Amino acid sequence: MSQVTFDRPLALPRPTARPAALKRVHCRRDPDWLPRVLRALQRDGCAVVEGVLDAGLIDRVVPALYAVRERILDEIGLDRLRRAGELGVLRALPKFDPLFLELIELSEVLAVVDGTVGPTSILHLQNGLLLPSSPPESTPSIFQNRFHMDFPRVLNGYLCSINLLFAISPFSCENGGTLVVPGTHQRQQRPGDAWLEQHAIAVECPAGSLLVFDSTLYHAAGRNTSGADRLGINQQFTQSYFKQQIDLVRAIGDETVGLCRPRTQQLLGWYTRVPTSLDEFYRPPVDRLYRSGQG
């Protein structure tokens, strides 16, 4: 598929009385779901795809997320995690459980990735999100729940990064469903906070849905007051020449990555590793760490 580009002016739209509704499609019922999502990405910067994860996979993912949380606590420690100023973020999921590799291998995920950042893009991050519940007056103000871009670089409309955020539990206003501001992607000028709050939409969707958004779209975590954790998994894909948040190949290990499917290896960055010696640099083409044709 061709690269998605944005040819509209970069000036902010005039405020409207009500924010636009999000484009919603169901990947099992709508044979044209992908073109509709790609058009919504160009126009609004975001769309919701329902029906991506089945109940069986969700049932496996939920306990795996909590198990990863315990392993991260053991490895990093609660003090260091608190100093990071995050709410329930679990980084480098496949390092702890290869189950999470299945989420980047799904045909719907690959279709969106190939249709936007392209088939040579790589996984920039895969983060679990266990957003805890708290009373409205005590929800901390941190980076996650302030409006921001996940890819704060606007390059004349060139799409460098795309986010695919799975709703592992249902998303709602009450449990902190992600706030998005349609139409604020690919903008050089940051809108004011009051404008963003006025035009934000809380994503509400069933478990198993996928929120797809241009990584330059302004968004924020909602405030969870439901009394239970809100579970999600955020996957961000970028052009291959941008560095990953964490070197996933090194984090997961050569032995595990070497057993993955070729496309999964490519997405993890297996084909875009940087040589560390002349011996690695001068290997035969088939054995090179950074292979040709990777964008």
C-alpha cells in the first residue's frame, strides 16, 4: 500500500460546538474496514477497530500482564518505578513473556502497519498499561494524563509513527478510556490546554478493540474512577531508522528472537541492528545485522 500523507494546512481548526465522533469499524463484519481506517487516520488522526482480539486471547493476556508487573517490581524495585512518575506502565513485555509477541503478529495489526508506516517499519515499543483507579481529587498529574504526542516530530505531513492501542478491558469514561483530540495530528503548533480539553473525546469501546492513531495526535490517559484497573497494551511502530525506546532484540535475547517468524524478527529490529565490530560489519549479506532494503 502507498504511504499515508497529509496534505491539509497545518493551521488548527476552528473550535466547534461538539467534538466529532470517532470512526468505528468492526474488522469481522466490515470487509472494507482497512480503507475506512486509513481514511479516518488522514482526516481525524484516529479510529477504533472493534473485534480484533478474541475472548480466549484476552483471557490469556490479563493474568500475563499482572505476572509481568510482579517480575518488573522484582527486577527494578518499587522506589525506582515511583521515581519514574508513571501509572501502571509495563515496558518491554516480550522480555518477560513471549505471549505478547502474538499481538504484533495479528493480521489486523500487520495490515494497519503496512498501510501506514510500511512493511519495513519496526516496533518502537510495546507497553502494558494497568491504569489504577483513584478518587478524582487524588489522581496524580503526570505525563500520561496530560495531553501530549507520542512522536513529537512533525515532518511536513510524513507519517513516521503509528500507535495501535489494544483495549484489554472495556474502555469507558469512568475507567479512564484514552482521551483523543481528533484533527490535532501533524500540527506544528500545540493547541492550548483549554482547547484540547474542550475538544477531547474519551474512547469507549469493548474489550478486544484497537485504537489506531497517528503518533502526532494529541491524547492523554483518562482518569480512572471505576474502582478497578483499566487494562491496555500500547504498540507503537516507527520507520526503521528511528531508535526503539528499548533495544528489544537485546532485551528479549538472540536465542528467543532467532526462533521467531521472519516478519516478527523484522518488526523487533532483528534486521536493523547496528554492528559492534568490523567482523560484524563485513559479514556476508545474508548474515549482516543491518540488512539492505529496510527503509
